[in-house]
Amino acid sequence: AAIVGLVVLLILSSSLSSQDERRKPPGPTPLPLLGNLLQVDLKRLDSSLCQLSRKYGPVFTVYFGLKKVVVLAGHRTVKQALVNHAEEFGDRDVTPIFYDLHQGHGIIFSNGDTWKEMRRFALSTLRDFGMGKRLSEEKIIEECHYLIEEFERYDGKAFNNTQAIRNAASNVISAIIFGKRFEYKDPVFQAMVKRVHESIHLTGSASILAYNLFPWLGPFIKNRTCMMKNSAKNKEEIKSITAALKETLNLEMCRGFVDAFLIRMQNLEESKIKDSLYHIDNLHYCVMNLFAAGTDTTGNTLQWYLLLMAKYPHFQDQVQEELSRVVGSRQVRVEDRKNLPFTDAVIHESQRLANIVPMALPHKTSRDVTFQGYFIKGGTTVFPLLTSVLYDESEWESPHTFNPSHFLDEAGKFIRRDAFMPFSAGRRVCLGESLARMELFLFFTSLLQRFRFTPPPGVTEDDLDLTPVVGSSLNPSPHELRAVRRQ
Ligand code: HEM
């Protein structure tokens, strides 16, 4: 009887454990303490995870040390999770470095009520003071003129356009947040933009990854110290800009996001409403979020556009031919877009190939969820692998080459593609998507109307290197281009 009992117990427990195994997303076997760290290439994590998805399927588990991460790969799966299961996959994983920097405040690295209210407020005020189509169009067009002026200063000589482009992108979001732009030479502005870029780059470094896995390493991690200093200095600058705005606040004339926030704070104080989310910390962190998110991403993408145009001059010819034919020399407007299908296709294809935020930002499941037959516990970190969507072989004819036809039908009409997801999707979809799209279109077309972009003398198109510099985003490697004035 004892033997029979033991056998039954063994069978039961093995069937229970295999049932449990079946329910968890598969993945490579983790080593003690290290997890799967030796099986992934930390220098190009997104590509390495795409490789693993070939073996383990579209939903799989990887362990970074003891930290369990569920990876979502491919257009169908990422969309299904972020859109159809938006609630369950819509929390942010606030890693130790993100918590150090934002303390759970603001929009990007918050959850729950803070996130919901700050996101809603930012969206509605940005719509009124910036993204409201006409107003933001005017602000961007004004900035296009400054950028063109800056490029003209080089008089056709090769130069590195990084700083000028970042300044221009940053000025658009600054105009929306603070109600004013900065001179490109303004040292405070230059330093703020530089710090934002440095910190975004360091977020993807191996030492910050190590810190996120083993927070006790904190005091020994130089990159963390640098990020904390950058953040403290930018916060100081933002505090002094917002203090000046507060002094000149006019309830009748709202200049931008900061004014709208200050007015809301004042109204709540007057109504004696306690424990409001509209406090000064949330204001500072929201501004820091919007300033950072609006600077590097758009600037970086625009740099890719120009590099790709210099690399593929026959596509640049076609864009310039279309612009000359449809718009001529007058200022391009947003409404011209529908009449510029080839240009629109080039804009989309460049952004697809550039893939600047390859793994979105880390998400977290808000509760237990069964997804594609797998059980994922609430609180699990989730990486929506945007690379696997933008380069999905079942979606794109030639995922790894620059091919504007991906966005054109046989008649040459522009077609929207569902797998074009550089802004991610669902609850956490990029808050600045419509602003960014407008900026990219107006900056790109205005620059291509004026200039021909070519490699420096002695450098061929083939020599132009498309290998990205990898941080938490993918930037073009440092390079110079000529911006030659068109006749
Ligand atoms: C989040 C891409 C421009 C503000 C994100 C995310 C991506 C992204 C991939 C993460 C989404 C996720 O977690 O699933 C981009 C790209 C841009 C761009 C490719 C330009 C080419 C902007 C601009 C702003 C902005 C101009 C400023 C208004 C934000 C904010 C979030 C975010 C606030 C956090 C949203 C949240 O957590 O709820 N963006 N972005 N982005 N982006 Fe952008």
C-alpha cells in the first residue's frame, strides 16, 4: 500500500509540475544567480532577444540575474498584449535607477493614480498649448527657420549636425512647456540638452543594468553617479525657469504646460483640496520627462533621416522631385502631407529602419494574466520588443533594407502599416506621438527643400556607416554631412 501510495504521489506531483511548466512561458535554462546573462549579448540586447524568440517563440522568459523578464516578440504578439490586454500589460517597471531619478513622480516612470492623472493632464494641456495642430505647426515652422539658418552657416562644408538638430527638437518641446524657445548658443540650454542625451545613453550601459539587478552596487557605479548629477542639475535649472514663470503668471494668458499646471495648483489650493497630485514635485518631474522625451528621440530620428538620404541619393532625388513638383519653394504645411506619398513613405521607412527605441521602455503586468496560453504573474517585468515588430519578417518584404515601397501600394499611394510601431502601442503609447510625427515631417521636408545632403569630400555613400551607437536608444554613429544649398 505504501509503495502504491508513493507511486500515485509521484505521478500526481510530476503531472502537477509538468502542468505548471506548460503554463509558464518557455525560455533558456537559467544558471544560478546569473540567470541567462551569459546567453544574451548585452551590447545588442534587442537583436539577441530576437534570436532567442526564433527558438522559444513569441512569448518567452529570460532571467537577468534573479530578475525574471517576459519578452514579447513579433507584431501579432506585441499588439495583442499592449492593445488587446492593455490593462494587464500597461504598468511601468520602475527599475532602481528610474526610481532614484524620479521617485515615482511624473509620467514616464510612475504608475497608478499619479501616472493616470499626470498623463491625462499632459495630453490635454499639450493639445491646447502645443499639439493643437495649428499652434504646434507654427512653432515647428518657426524652429525650421532657425535650423535652416544654422545649417547655412556651414556654407556647404561638412559638419556634424547632432547639436543643431537636438537643439531644434528641444526648442519645440520647450516652447510647448515653457512658452519660449532658447538661443542655440545659450549655455544653460546647451548644457541641459547635453545632460539629457548623456543620461539617456547611460541608461543602456552594462553598469546601469548591473545596478538595476544588484542595487547594493549603487555607490560603486560611476554611471549612476553621473546620471544622478545630471538629473539634479537639470532639476535645478527647471526649478529656476518654473519659479520665474510663477512670478509672471497671468491667469488670463496661459503660456504653456508649466503655466497650466501652476494655475491648476493655485485653484486646488484656493479650494482647500488636500493631498492633490498637483504638487511642485510632480510639476518638476513632468517637465523633466517631457523635456527629455521630446529632445533626444525626435532629434535622433531626424539625424537618421539625413544620414539615410546621403546614403541613398536616388531616394533623395525622388523626395526632392516630389517636393518641387507639389510644394515648390513655399513653406511646406502639414496639409501637404497627403499629396506627398513618396516623401511620406521615405519618412516612415527611415523611422522603421532607424528603430530608435528598440525595446520600448520596460512594462510590468498589473495583475495575473493568461496570455497565449501562458500564465504570467502580476508584477512581472515585460519587454515589448519593438525591433521584432519593425523588422518582423512576416510583415515586411525586406525588413533589413531601406525600402520605401514598404509604405506604397502599386499605384504609388501611401499606405499605413499596422506593424509600424516605433511609438509602441496601448496604454503606454508615446504621449508625444502626434507632435513628433508633425515635427519629423516639417523638419525633414523643410530641410530637403533647401539642401542636398551628401557625404563629406573623399567619402563615398558606401562609406557612410549605418551601425548605431547603442544605449537605451539607437543613435547614428558620429558622422559629418554636407548640406549643400539647392538652386
Ligand atoms: C514614451 C517613442 C517623441 C513623450 C515613449 C515610448 C516610446 C516612445 C517607444 C515607450 C512606450 C512604451 O512604454 O510602450 C518615441 C519616439 C519619438 C518620441 C520614437 C520621436 C521620434 C516624443 C516626444 C514627446 C514624448 C516629442 C514629448 C511630448 C513621451 C512620454 C512617454 C513616451 C511622456 C511616456 C508615456 C507613458 O509612460 O505613459 N515614446 N517618442 N515622446 N514618450 Fe515618446
